Amino acid sequence: MTSPSPTVQRVLHHRLLWPVVTLVLLLALNAAFNPTFLHVEWRDGHLYGSLVDILNRAAPLVLVALGMTLVIATRGIDISVGAVVAIAAALAAALIGGSLVVKDGAAADVSRFPMWLAIAAALGAALACGLWNGLLVARIGMQPIIATLILMVAGRGIAQLITEGQIITVYYTPYFFIGGGYLLGLPFALFIAAAVFALLYLAVTRSALGLFIQSIGINPAAARLAGVKARRLTVGVYMLCAFCAGLAGLIISSNVKSADGNNAGQLLELDAILAVTLGGTSLTGGRFSLLGSVIGALIIQTLTYAIYSLGVPPEINLVVKAVVVFAVMLLQSPEFRAEMRRLVFRPAAAGGAQ
Amino acid sequence: MNTPDPPAPPPGTVLELRGIHKQFSGVPALADVQLRLRAGEIHALMGQNGAGKSTLIKVLTGVYPVDAGEMRLQGRAIRPASPLSAQRLGISTVYQEVNLCPNLSVAENIFAGRYPRRRFTRRIDWAAANRGARELLARLDVHIDVSRLLSSYPVAVQQMVAIARALGVQAKVLILDEPTSSLDEDEVDKLFEVLRRLRAEGLAILFVTHFLNQVYAVSDRITVLRNGGWVGEWTAAELGPQALISAMVGREFDMAARAGAQRPAVGADTPVLLQASGLGQRGQLQPLDLQLRAGEVMGLAGLLGSGRTEVARLLFGLARPDSGELRVDGQPVQFKAPADAVRRGLAMCPEERKTDGIVAELSVRENIALALQASLGLRRNLSRAEQTRLAEAFVKALGIKTASVETPIGLLSGGNQQKAVLARWLATQPRLLLLDEPTRGIDVAAKQEILQEILRLAGEGMSVLFISSEMDEVVRLSHRVTVLRDRRKAGELPAGCTEDEVYELIAKT
């Protein structure tokens, strides 16, 4: 056996290798069954194609997964993000107003409050949700899953109070730009997700945030003793996570032109946790990868796309999704891979890896 | 020592251990240890850290198999294979931490795993369980509602429940491993009353503690271990506190023998850096006074559990004092978190390196940079190059043995981890360094290097509060030694004091 060159070694041991492999496999699967899958063309003044579509639809999940990554890195978890999505969406829609205003025989763009105010209120409400979660976890010392469970349940109620139990349909067209508009030929939602990713990436690499979050996640006692303001940081991380969920809520409600307190962002928390895990961040806290979570979110969206485009019958598509996720998880588990290697290479095991 | 035909045990002997040997991967933990417990006595098992007390108890209760030796319970040879089988034989143990289930009721805790059953249905007979629990607790003079959750009662009551659970089986021997470490004085008195009551019932009680006054308060006999070997057995009356400590530390200590002053005292004109007046925390530390001048090394001596760590925790904002005042540079301060203490120039190497010190999966570089970065805050970021330079400088200065500064710190040996934690704090250029057992569990060479570094820094004007169980280190390094006993200040000794003087203060009850 010749030993691979250092570059190959680095690639083989890179923690994002398996998430990337998984994504490429899923894309290849799509391409194999759908010849036009990789085709991207310019139409109506913007890029058009399956890949663009996947990116666009993945944007809310990417955002939520990014926030969730940092929460999980502190040894926490936030299962209230779906409810926060619903609250932000409901508040924005309610403030813009859900009635069709007709002027001179044509629909006119009239909002109850200025759109910037609606957006600010929605994001402000999301931050308040994060503050609540963070205080419960860091000040009161509740277990994160329980602390955020409260808002997960109550948040849906709050969202429905805001929408008064109805689905608010938005007719104010400027609002549609957030989740349905295009900038430079690409969906605007992509720019939001990219901007948040860039900001967070800079924050964890160019400030001490990454070091602090990791030390809190690995050994909270030691981090606190070393003078890290662990509580304050933890609260901040939960607020950041909720803020990302708020952005996702704006994108989703803008995209579907309505706010549904009951169903907006339903089960998004689970997809987000899955995306973080697929991206190679351990649920036990510590080392994390923002890029990994983005890839994880894209994996989930690509998988969803494949299930629909391959015409999997709706009644079994959740089962198919579960099976694929299970397979992906196995593939990404170093223990499972080592076990497989042992089974496959048993005769030559003497010189095996590690 | 070979005794082919042991003489018959004296009457009243319940449990007899002879020639007990136990090794852990070749390192002897117990060598030729003996122990004899008589019915109706309270027997104290004494020894320093690592003397083998816990190992002996674990061998006796079947946690570890014994390598060689003889154990006889009421004349019958026994070899318990597990704590459960020891308990069936009549040897019950109450461990240091109350290990019961706080979310179960008192009665459930007492009978967990051996609930009384109804005859035909084989269902749990709750009425019988509650009645039994009440009776067992009444034997200890504890009268509480046994159907309430254990967590609704204070630790002292939980301790009684643990004892009741141990008594539930027909116990002949009751082992208490540091039962008083989490109790306050009244609770300790209550516990002792219960122990005396059980003694009157004819139980043999083995009692492990670090509190000397407690030994003399209840014990009839004392067995001392040292370095895994048996030193002797005495009645409490014939072994005074001084003789007990001599037996524990392994040499006579003579009040007359004085080494010459090794370190001159720091002058009274040097500014006072830290001043604690009446600083205390209920149940943890009796109020004490402490004064540290710039460049002074203050030793904090005392046995394990004497309150040394509690002092450091109070000074560093890890615990909140409920009495007294703390001043730094003459200004009153209240530390809510370690970050506040760090801002005032304090630093602390904790006793538990693994749980409180290192961040195992992070690199040596990140571990060394952590405290400095924390004091700089989020935005004033040390670049990776700066961190590397910092870490490499300390790796070189302290002789930290690591493949590179990028190695996860968890992979280093204990001594090198300790040096890295020290480096983490030295990087913040502290004015006062609290060192809690900085040399525990590390090899001799690393120990010397760390001690030398401490002395060098003190020479440069840094103050040090030096906590160690190793008395020779304390007296060698310190300008002054504050001695703690039973969570209170027993006294203060000037520079040039001897180990014996320290022990004498510890032994004074």
C-alpha cells in the first residue's frame, strides 16, 4: 500500500468530507433520474433551474441551522425555532395587514404600518423569544430541551393569538421581495442566508466568539473559571438563534404570501437539528462547523426535492426520507465506517487504518 | 510478616481482615493491611490522601476483588464479590456522597430493589414498605413522612435515610465513608447520637473522616494506614491527636526541632493586596481573616476537607460569602463570577484539573490563550499567530512536553496539563495567583519545575496563595502559613516555621 500524499490525507481526514460526499451523491441521484436537473438557464431576468430552486427553498433552513449550530456548540439545543418562525411571520403579516385594498379598480399596495416597522417588530419579537430561552437556560439553569420546549408549545399559541386564529394573507407586494424577489439574477433569500453565514463566520473566526463557545460547550466549569462570561454568552447565542429563526419566518411568510400561526415552520426545529448533525457538529457540544450545517441543510433540501421529483408516492415519502437520513447518518459515523472496513478488509486487517 | 496459624480472635470480634493485599496494574495500593472490628464499637479509619482507606473499604465491600489476604465475618471466611453480596453478608456501606434517588420517596429509597411483596399477587406491598421505613428511621430517632420525595428533605436527613437503607438488611457491620463532609455542626452531632445508639445495639461501625475532633468525639478505636500499609491500631484514649498525626504522616514531629528561617517575611511596609475580614459561608467555612501583601507567598495548610478549597472559591468568586468583607487594594469588592476576580488581577489554578481546569478537546494553544482572551473580551481578539506565539513562549518557559501547540490538551500527561493551566493564568500577568493543589498527581520533576516557577514569580512581585496537602512544600515555599482545621482558621505561622508546628496546630482540638 502506498501512503497517499499529504494533500490527499488532508482531504480524506477533513471533517466536511462526508457531508460533501453525501450532498454530491444526492445531487448525482437527482441528475441520474432527471436529465434537466443540473440545467440552469436565464429566464425572465433571473437564473432558473432545479439547483436555484433548491438553494432558494433551503434558505430558511440554512438560517435556522446556523443559529442552531451555535446553540448546540454550547451544549444546548433550541426546539422552539419553529414556533419563533411562526411568531415572526404572524407579527410581520399582521402589521402589514391582511386585507386587499382596491383603489381605482386595481389592487393597491397599502400596508397598515410601514414595512420596515413590521420587519423590525418581527425580528424584535424573535430576539425577545431568544432572550427568554437564554435566561431560562443560563440564569435559571433549566435543561435546554425543557426550557425551549416551553416556547415551542406556547409560541404556537402566541402566533395564533397574533393572527387571531386565521391564516393572514398578505397582498402588499413589496413584502414579497424578501422571499420571492431576485437580486442580480439570484433569489433574494439567498443573499440573506449568505450574509448571515458570512457575518457568523467572521464572528467566530475573527473574534473570540468561537473559542468561548467551544470552551463553554466542552467544559463549562473550566470556561467560567477562566473568566469567560459563560452565562451572558449563552443568552446571546440563544438570541442569535431566535433572530435567525425570525429571518426565516420573514422569508417563509413572504414566499407563501401568508402567515399561518399553526403550520409555519412546523417541524423546522427537527430539520435544523438534523442539518447540524449531518454537518458534523456533535450534539454533545464543543467543536462545530457552520459550513457543515449549511451543507447539512442543503442535503435535507436536496433529499426533499429528490423525493418529490422522483415521484415517490406521498404516503411513503416520509418513510423514504427516514431511511435515507438513517443511511446518511450511518455513512457519516466514524464508528460505523471503521466497523465496515473491518468486515470488508478482514483478511488484510493487519495493516489497516489506525 | 507470616503468621501461619493466627491466634483465635478475641471475643467480640465481628469482622477481621488479615494480610490484605491489593494491586492496581502492578502498583500496590494495599500491602499486608489488617483491620479488626468488634461488636458495639465505633472504629475510625485514618490516613492521609492515598493511604489506602478507600481501597480497603472497596475491597471489604466487594467493589474490588482482593489479591491476597483473609477476611472473616464472625469467624467465617468471606469473599464478597459485589457490594450486593457484601450487603447480604451483613456489611453495609454509606458512601461519601449520598447516592440515593432524590426523585423517589423516602420509603422507596430505603427499599429500592428489595420491596416487600404481597404474598399471592407478588405486587409491592406499599403499606408494608412505608411501615418498615418508618420503623427503620425511628430506630435512628428520625420521624418524618416517608411517602414524601427524598429531595424535599435536607442533606442531613438524606444521610439518615442512607443509613436506614444500609441498616435495612440485617447489618452487622456499618461502614461510613466521610459521612460528615456535607453536614453542619448540629447535623454532625445528631449523626453521632445515632451512631452511639447503633453502637449500643451492638453494631460494629467503621468510620472514615478527615476531621480530627470528630474522631475523638465518637471513636473507641483508631486504625491508621499510611501509603497502603498498616501502621497500627489503638484505642482512642491511648492515641492523642499528636500521636495520631505522627502515625498518619509517618514520622515523629518534634515541636522543639526548628529549621532555620528559609524565607524572610515580607515587610510590613509592602502594600496589602488582599484583605479578607470575617469572610465565611454557612456550612462551608467559618468566618476567617486573611491578609496578603504584594509579593508574598501565603501557604494554606490543613487536612483534606479542612476548608482550603472553600477559601480559594470564596476569594475567586466561585462561591458567594454570606458574611465578612473582601478588599483588594483597600477597596471593598464583591465578586459575582470569576471574571470579576480576574479583572482585579486574581488567577486560580483549580484543584480538579480535569473537571475545572483543562478544556480537553481544545488545543494547548487555545487552552493557554483562554483566560487572557476572556479578560480581553470578545472583540479584542488575539490572532491565531499571537496565540501561537504566546503558547510557544510558555511551552518553552515551563518546559511543557507536547508534540505541538495544536495538540489537544487532553492528550498531555497530568503534569503537562497542569503546567498549561498555570501558563493560561500567567499569560494574564496576575497579581495574585491562587494555587489549589498545583502539584497533586504529577510526577516529581514536573512538581519541582512548577514550584520553582512559583518562587520565581513571587520574587518578581506576584502574590501567591498556595494550597497543598504536602506540608513540606507549604513550609518550604511560604512566607507565612495559615492553618485550617475543620473549616475554620486554626492559626497562622510566620516564615521559617516547621512542618511540625503546622501539624501541631492541625492536631490541637
